Amino acid sequence: IFDINDDGTMVVYSPTTGQQIPQGLASDGSGSGFSSCAVLWIVFSFIVGAPLLLAGFRGRQLTLGAAFGIAAALASWSVIVNTLDNVGVTDVFLTICILALFVMGFALGLLQLSRVLAVLVLSVLGGLAIGVRIVLLRSGLLVSDPDAFFVNWLIIGVCGIAGSILVVWKQRYGILNGCASTGSFLCALGFDLVINQQSGMSRGLRYLIDRNRFHAVDTVTNGYSPPLTTVIILAVSLGITPAFAFAQWKVFTRPFS
């Protein structure tokens, strides 16, 4: 429940207890402008995304390591931003934690015993990357009605499941889609961070994932209104995904083993 104090500040109350919920900074590790954290995420997006987009199918075990690492980083970031209290943590600390988990996931993905699971993870990531970009194309997300917010996640979930079905049905196609889609997503994020800093895809991802009650005021007041350049970057990245998947299919003819 939202209310406005006499001094004009917005406060949040629990609908069940009636107690005020203290609000804090919505830390997400992205930094601000071109701070050290922001630059680090730009570099990370291109270092991991470009090889996947251009030659992920050739990377084999390195590609599977990247898939595990990305999954670990995404899951940890989602959990952390949704469980922080109103005090929060610094962007530097959050960035270090997430990147450390990426490295551990990457190392785990390099192991031969994790190959089958890593292939599935890569394919699911490819599907999720498509679904997330579709949802981020519109201001306030694809389905902006707060009561139907779950539909956005339903769309993303269906895309992720489609990725998993594709790799089970046709492993080569599933891996190609996973490489191209995940790579194009990360490259798009990198370009958008350079052009729009934290007001484009970065803001959209936080708006989509961060449902922390201690960040409610930030979520409501700032919302998500992507600049035109963000929408263009998202659309182009979706459009080039099948093209790069096809290019890798033609160039890398040897089995993914």
C-alpha cells in the first residue's frame, strides 16, 4: 500500500500487517554512468557474448563453461537483489559476488561430467534470452498491467521451455540457438550500457526481476520506459540471432563434442 507523507515523500505499508516497510536504494551492481562497475559489466558482456555469437558452436567446452557461468550469475543476481534489506550493499560488493559465482560456474561447466546438463542449460538460456528481449520491447514491459505481470514471466518461461525442447529434439539446432541467442543478448546489453547506461536494458532487467518489497518505491516511481535506441537494439539483436545461428551452422560443420 502506497501513501504520500505531508512532506511529499512516498511511503509503503504492508497490506497484511499495516506496518511501514522501510525503503532503501535498489542496488543491482550496475553502477552509475561509466563508473568502474558499469564499465566492468560492459566489458563482461562483450567478452562473454561476442565469442558465443560468433563462434559459440566451435567453443565446445568453453561454451558450456560460459553457459554454466551465466546461469550461476543470473540466478545469484536475482536472489540477491530480491533478498536485500533496506540497507542494501554496494554495487562493488554485489558485482564481485556475481562475477565470482560466474567464475565458479564456468569452472564447473568445463568438467566433462557436466556436459549433458550444460548443453541443456545453454539451450534454456537461449530461449530465455529471446523471451526477455520480447518482454522488454515495450514501456512497462510487454504486459504492463500490474495484475497481469505474471504473463511476462509466462512468455519468458515458454521461450525457455521451447529452447529445452529444441535441444532434446535436435541437439545441433538447440546448441546453435543457445549460442547465438545468448551471445546476441549479451552483446545487445553491452551496446545498450554504452549508449544508455542504466536507463535502458539494465533498467528493464531490474524492473522485470527486482520485486523486493524494500525497493517498491524505486520500482513504482522509476518504472521502465526504454529509450528508442534500446528498443532498436533489442529488435536488431532478436533479428540477427537466427542469422548468426545459421552462419555458425554453415561454418562449423563438425559435431559439438
